[in-house]
Amino acid sequence: MPTQFCLRSGLLALACALAGCYTSQPPTSILPGRYSATTALPFAGSRLTHLAVGVQDHLVIRFKPSAKVCTEPYGSPSFPLRSAWRKSGLIQPPGIVPITENGLGIDEAEVSNLEWKFFQEQLSRSSPAVAASMQPLASALPTTDYYTNPFYNRFPVVGISYEQVVAFCKWRSKVVMQAYNSSPTAPDTLSANYIRFTYRLPTEAEWESAGLVERGQPFGTKCTDLPVEVNPKAATYLQLRSGTSKSAAQVEEDIKTYNRSKPTRSWINYRQTEPYFLQMRTPGYVWQGPPNDLATYQLLGNAAELVQEPGLTKGGSYHDPLEACTLKARGHYTGPAPTIGFRCVCQVSFPNRR
């Protein structure tokens, strides 16, 4: 794969957004891959190369399928819309999974600190003042080092404003369009095969659709609790994430005791009753937990998410009770906050076709 850009082949594939073109697993705070998960731009030459060490985020908590606990099938998403997109000639943009047959998709995960840092870094090359204006508000972060500490790289960016998010979406649309159309095999702007990618905030209805609201269930599934196993080797990781004063050795022993009890836990990161080492003073890893049937992660809980409708958030957060994390629940946005992040939708279209 050329280091210039993952899309040079003319395949603006979700494989890049899912890290498929650079690693067999989702990007983590330790192994982010060579490309941005939201734009597929290369990290080569970026200053964002010195990342956290230790246990990888996706190896910390493992949810396990169980017919005894789960009241409906639990397994990997089937991705039925991907084949529909392929038949229509639609290309999956970086970071996006389809939610309709007509080219509308949504980010599989919340936009992370690392992706926002990369956004700022790219802006700084031509507009340092604009890049500086995109800094998250320090007083609206869950911890003082939440944005600067590489440990939180793959946690959702928070403390940002609605206006900053709109600017990110416009920038993302521009760079993905430029990258795709700079490919030697890309169609010209007048071709019927010319494809447009427009990233933006979802509407409330689009966001709910991504959560499978049409099923008529509060969480899009009956299966909200699953057997869980916590990695004892992640003791230091959970020590930092929870802010506990207990030693890593003690945390490790307490994790082993917890696992022996064969616990179940909600995959939704809300303010639930659980051991101290799983309690959260920040949102968590954006790819944690099982994805839903459309392959979205952390749509409910973790960070409440901005939508197009002014003053609204959806999904609830790590700081909220479970009833605030249903698909129909609404939160309120009054400015940057430590509990509010976002994900984008992207409309893929052929503007020259009638």
C-alpha cells in the first residue's frame, strides 16, 4: 500500500476507515495504524507518533456471547447494506458504515482525541490561527490531561463546540474529496461517475435510525447485559482510567476476584454500579463493546453526541443514568462539556446523474 494515500487505487474503501488496510484490528491508542480513521490521510510525517504504551484498549474488557444471558442472537454484524452500496457503485468513505441504501452512512465510532489532534495539525500547516481556535476548552474536559495525554488518544474528543464540529465536518469533506479526486483513476468533475462525499452532523432521526430505533426497543436490542471478562494485565490501564488510589498490584488481584464471580455487565457506558476499577472519570475507548447490527460502536452511553438540531444531544454519557441512554432520550447542549462528543454522517452521491 503506497504511503502517500490509502485511496490512490481509486477505492475509497471502508477497509481504511476500519484499519483493514493497515492492521487486522481497530486502531488503538498504541497501534493507531498508518492512516487516519476519519479521513484515511497518512500519519506519515505527523507529530502524533509518540503514543501510550501498555495494554491495547480493545484488550481491556471482553464481552462474551451467552444464550443463557442474552434473549436474542448475539454475533457479528451482517452488513446487509454494504452489498446494496456495491451494486449501486457507491463507495464507503473513511470511517463510515451504511445506514440507508441511498448512500447515507454514519461513523462507526465517535470521533476520537487522536483524530481531532490530526485535524488541528493539518490546519496548522496553512492556518495556525484557525488550528488554535479548534482547541478543546480546557475547563470543559473531564481531566486536565484528557486531551494532551496519549493514553486518551482513542477516547472521544469532548469539550468542543457545535461550531467547531461543523468546521471539522467541512474540513473532512474537503480532504476526502480532494484525496479521492486526485487519484489517477478518479472520474473528472463532469463525469456521471463523479462521486461527492459530504460529512455533517446527523439529524436526530438519522442518529436514531443508526441505533435501529425501528425495532421499537429502547436500546435497539433486548440484549444490553452480557457476560464480561476484564483483563488482569490491564490493571495499570484501569488504575489510570478510574483514578483509583489503589496500587496496580491490588487492582490486578481485585480484577481476578471479579472475573471468578462470572459477572455480567451492560455494554453501555453509563453510570452503572460496578467495581471501582471499572468506574469512569472520563468517557472510554470509542470501539469498546459489541457493535450493533449496523456496526456502530458506543452509540449509546460513553459520550453524548451532538446532532443537527440546536441544543440537542443523543445517546447519553458515561456520567448519566441508563434512562438517559435510550434511543429516544434527549440531552441538552449549552456549550462545550466533558460529557459531549460527536460522530458524523456522510452522504455519498453522484451529483451529475439525473
